[in-house]
Amino acid sequence: MRKIKWGVIGAGGIADRRTLPGMMLADNAELVAVMEINMELAEKLREKYNAKVAYDNYEGLLANDEIEAVYIASPVVCHKEQAIAAAKAGKHILLEKPAAMTIEDGEDILSAAKEAGVLIASGFMMRYHGYHQKVKEMIANGDIGDIVSARGQLTCWYPEIEGAWRQDKSKSGGGALMDMGVHCIDLIEYITGAKTVETCGFNSTRTFSYNVDDSSNILIRLDNGAVAYVDSHFNIPDEAAFCRLEFYGTKGSILCEGTVSQIEAGEVKAVISGADEGYNAAQNRTTDGAFKVEAELGNMYTKEIESFGNSIINGTALTVPLEDAIHVQKVAMAAYTSTETKAFVSVE
């Protein structure tokens, strides 16, 4: 089997915790080089993952002719410069979310990739979760009828940490919504097959002193008429958050618990109405009809790397094209605008 030869820009952080271990399990991937601004760290990562070369600058990595594709997991403020340089160097690009500091920067990156004729995808790895794929299939099959409501929740405890770029708006572009809420927006749109057309948001910094939101609660209206609620926080303890994904339709509901995560785990329950029923004035609530949904689970990051590699090798469609990430960022930015203007904001 042909193996795509990879270089990783920003090999610490999420790359070291999740993506590189996932890449090691991918059948069609070979790690050639890693880059971190601290050469000592870069060398440690090279040894850890048995890469051939370590760099302390992205220019050196991009000049390596052996590398076919790059995974960029650097701070968001670096994305535009590094991604455009990668495109000009003829490298295919897997770019972590959010795409860039601004929508315009994301569109510039996309234009550069198209001009260079390279593939570019976004790191919304939760699309590959076995349960999320199964729920998408169930909804597409009409199992719970027409979707009327949905919810996505992703939170963590993220107190002040010196030098943490996600806590600095000039480096991250936003806080809980931009870092975590975007996953929920993307999953709701991907699973339902609908796009956001309008939003309103309540975004604030309630608990900590950094200059990005630690609390985000937004509503999104989808183009199929359904309304979804997304809550993302940096100020709820990890063990207190269930990280749910919920879908409600005219024939039933699906509840995912613990699936909105960096690991492919959790459980899914569904209730499907067997027949059309008349109005029940008693409004009795029972969960007797709930059943557990089964799906094959694995490693989302491995699937992400293999999927992108297959698109390069076989020309298969990208699972997470950058266009989708730019759209999700438009939703997030519109929600920020809504907080400032105290009004509903349309999304293109």
C-alpha cells in the first residue's frame, strides 16, 4: 500500500496528545518530519515518533521534497502564513480548526490551495466517530422523522495558564466558542445535512480573567427550519460535563452522551415512535422505548489521517473540506457579533 509521507508543523500540543499517535496507526501514512519552535522539543518528538528529521522552523520542513502532506496544528495566528506557504510548496494540507484568525484569512488560504492544486481539509475529527457516523445514517434514513431541534455541548475546565495561546484573543481569535463550540456546530450541521442561516449568542468571560470567552451559549437556526442550541465553556469541571449531542424529530430522538470528545467513546440511545399517534392529554413521560445504538468504534485521528490520505491517493472526496470549516467560523463570528449587537445575525 502506498503511504503518504507527512510533515507536522506544531508537533506538540494536540498533535502529540492525539494526532501523531493516531497517525502511527494509519495504514497509508509515514511520518517524515516534525517541527516545533523549540529545537529540543522537536528532537524529543522526532525520537518519540521515529521521524527522520526535526525542524525548529516551518520553512525548513516545507523545503523537504520527500514530504507530500503537512498537518498544521500550530496556534491559529500562525495558520494563514504557514498554510499558504505549504500550498506554494505543493504540499497537501490538513489544517486544524479554526481555519484562521478571520474568515477572510481562511478564504485566502483556500484560494492559495486551489491555485496550487493541492488538497486542503480541516481537523474536525469528530465527524469520524463511529457513533456520529451511525447517527448521521439514522437521520438520513428518516428514523426519527423531520429534525425540529438539536443540541451540542462541549466543555472543560481551563483556568489561567501563563503563555496559553488559546486564552489570548490575538493568537486564538476567540475562546470557548471558537475552540470547542465550533465542533458542536460542525457536528450538528454534518449529521443533519443542514446549514446554519441565522444565529444569536450570549458569549462572556464570567469566571477567569483572560480576554476570550469562557462561557458561550448560542442558538442556531438551520436551513431546514430546525433550531439548535450549542453550549461551550472553559469554566465547567471536566467530570461535571456530559458532552452531549441531541437530536429531536417528529418520530423520535437520539441522545449521544460522552461522544463529543477527543476519544472515540460514549454511548448513544434512541427512541423511535412506531406509529403515528393522537394527542395524549396525560403527557406521560417514560423511557421504556429507548434502545442502545451500536456502532464500531476505533480511533478518530487514525481515520482522519487515512481518509485524507485516501483522498490524495485515490481522489476520493474530502470528508472535511476547508469550505465547511470556513462556514462554521462564519457561524461563530456571527454569534460573537450577536452578543455585541444584542440582535439575531444572518449567516451566508
